[in-house]
Amino acid sequence: MEEAGHGSWTYCVDLAPEDGQRKTRRRGGFATRAEAAREMRAVLDGELRGVYENRRTTVASYLREWLATRKPHLAPNTYAGYAACVERDLIPAFGLLRLLDLRPEHVDAWVSAQLEANRGRVTVYRAVSTLRNALNAAVRSWRLRYNPAKHSVPPKPRAAERTCWTPEQAATFLQHGAEQYADQLTDLFEVMLGTGMRRGEILALHWSDVHLMDRKLYVRWTLAAIDNGKIHLREPKTEASRAWISLSPRVIAALHRQAAIQMAAHPDARLEGLVFARPGGTPLRPQWVLDQLRKRTAEVDLPKIGLHDLRHTAASIMIAENIPLAIVSKTLRHSTLATTINLYGHLFKDSADQAVQALASALDRAQACQLRAVPRDDDDLPLAA
């Protein structure tokens, strides 16, 4: 340890990494000898335990560093959600603390204060979940010995049950659009209800991925609006989402109408680009599409729903029509059958009634067969010689 000659202290230690190549760590800028010695002892203790803790790192600097390392691996909207939690909630709450000084009681106190202030439970859950994920990375990289937010995440709020239209309500909505508007949104809603596509998938659908002769389309892109409405196109997150979808005659007719509209507007151009787009070919904004959905819904006095509820409506109609669950799951392009069950299990009452009735009928038939096979009393008598 030495004085740097300009009012600060520096420590220097030799470390022995796993590869056996010793290296020297030198750190300076400490105001006192005691501060430098304390930091050096922490480094040596970390060397012994395999954890390298830096007392100068604040929660704010670490969280921003973590965000920067995660950004290349996250979808734009996922990254935006993490960044919002970090800048809006976590840094104002804990940013000035040293990373090593953050304790579970700090996190617990913040959660309690937010809930007492009637902050949304979903917002609080997302913020603390983000903190836990970030600190898990610090533990994995041996920058912390334990995660102070590990047990502080409140229970995940139960998702509100989504509103689904009946087939009659969906048909009323589509008929109203055809009669009063007959525009591209009429066809867009027809395709969404007829395929169960997600909002981002339908808004990112390209003509090159539509194969009308084969009665299929392929989902290769999805759209997200983040950063104050900035549009991003990216590939779907899961392999299951990047799949083909069968097209019904109704959906094919809607796509044919869109093709005719675009060809009429540009007779000399090829049918390319987005299927549903603004006049210049740029994507439709999700918020505008949602506003139009709600406007048209109110005009026919139907239950208010969101764009993603159109997908749930498609699922509920398929289930009500007794389509096998595996086919529903494939049509919706869920990664596992369990996902479909978890999302739509509450819609399976009729199927469950049929299942237990079939079980009872099978037991009744088996029992009847056993009764018919029981011998009569005189059947037990020995045959005469």
C-alpha cells in the first residue's frame, strides 16, 4: 500500500486466477489509508471465497451496466420494459447505495411503501423481479455473495380473465365492418379472428409469407411499438411461433380483397411489402388499430375488448366447437400443450363434463358385463353321473 503523492492512497495485491497465471490488481484514489486497506482486505477475502466484490460499485452503475450487457440478447420491447423499471423505480429507490450495502430490508421496505401508496401490484412485481434478475447475474459473475432481492419479490398478481366474444358477437362485429367500412381494417380483423394471430404478427405480415394457393401463411416477423411509439420489426421469440397457419375460405377471401386493393392502387407494381399498411407502405400503428377496434365495437354495443382478446376469442370458439386441444395449441402456435391448458383451462367445462360422463359410462358397461357373467345358483351344482 502506498501514498500516491497527491492526497490519495493506492493498494496493490497479487491474485491467483483459476488458470494459475498470477496477476496484479492495483486500485487507487482512496482518500485515506484506512479506506484503501479496507478495500484491499475485501479483495483478499473475495480471492479466498471466489467472490470479487467492488465497494465502489453503486446499485445505479451496476444496473445500467447489466442493462447494457443484456440489450443484445433481448427483444426491443423486453429491453424497454427492463429499462423503464431500472430508471423509473430501481435507481431512484436504491441507486445511491453501494451494491454491497444493499440488503433485503431495503427492498422489503420499498415494496411495502409502494403497496401502501396504492401502486399497481403488477408494476411493483415487475420492478422487483427486474432487480432480482439483475442481482442474480451479479451472483453468477461472483460480484455478490448472495442476492438481497431473492426473497423480496411479491407474489405474481393473477392475470385478469380476458373478455371473449361469442361466435354471434364476433360475426356481428365483422358484418358491421363489412357493411359500414369495407376497408383494410375490416379484413385485418377478419384475419385475426380467423387465424388467432397475435397483434404484432398480423401487423408485420408480408405478402411474401402468404401462399393463397396452398391455403397457408407463414409467421416470420412480429412488430412492437416502443420508445414513444417507435416501430420495431423482429423475428418471433420462439420456434413454435415461427410456423405456418392454415387459412379458411373466409380468411382467403379477406386476403384476396387486400391484394385487389393494393394492385388497383399500384397496377404496375408487384404485390410485396406488408399486407396491412399505411398508404406509403409503413406499418400500421398498434394504438391506432386498437382505437379503431374500440370505436367499431362501441358502434354495435359489444363488450369492450383489446386486440389480443381477438386471439382469445378465436381460441374460445375453437374450444367450444370441440376441436381437439392439440389442434388448438398447434393453431395458436403455443410452444407446449401446457401453455394452452394454462391459458384456456377455464373454457374446458363442457369437455370435462363429457370426459367424466364417458368415464362413468365405461364403468357402467364393465359392471354390467360382470353381472351378466355371474353364474346362477344351479350352475354351481355338480353334473349328474
